[in-house]
Amino acid sequence: VQLVESGGGLVQAGDSLRLSCVASTRTFDDYDMAWFRQAPGKEREFVARINWSGFSQSYADSVKGRFTTSRDNLKNTLYLTMNNLRPEDTAIYYCAASVRFTNEFDIWGQGTQVTISS
């Protein structure tokens, strides 16, 4: 499986962005999916995850209420809708895949840069 993120860019605080992650697999619903991010000088951190069916999501406290993750299994695509962006959301955002029920996110995309100006 290969993952390719897109949708990053430079926006102002308070703006919105939607990231996409396309998976090259015919069995996208075999995978739970997640978003992580890494800010300059910081370790990679969890942002959000969604289970294989799309019916269960969880979020880091720092993004809860502002970010929403969703997926379209027919399009093999994962989304992260980010609202009310803050400068501290600036990071490289990665999508990751875990074989269903294993909770081991060991398949990663190359990342997409998100920069929020104040």
C-alpha cells in the first residue's frame, strides 16, 4: 500500500484547509487510518484516527472540535478537514495506515506541509 497526501499550503489563522490521502490499494477498508503531524523541532504527534468503516473517530485534545477526519472507501481516500487553524497547527501532516484491529500504524505517506500565519 502507498499513501499520498495533498492539500497542504499556507493560510492565515482562522482559515480552513482540507487534506486528502489517497491509498493505492483495492482493499482500503482493510485498514484503520490516522493523521499525525510533526512541527519543526518537535516529535511526531497523533492528530486523529478513523476506523476501517468510518464510524469511529478519535482526536487529540489539541484539535478536538476544530478538526474532522473522514474517509471514502469507494475512492480509497482519507480526509482531514481543519477549521479555525492556529499558528501552532503549523507542521508536516502525515497519513498512516494500520491493518484492521492491529493498531500498528506502519504504513506512512510522504507528508504535506501546512503553515499557518498569524
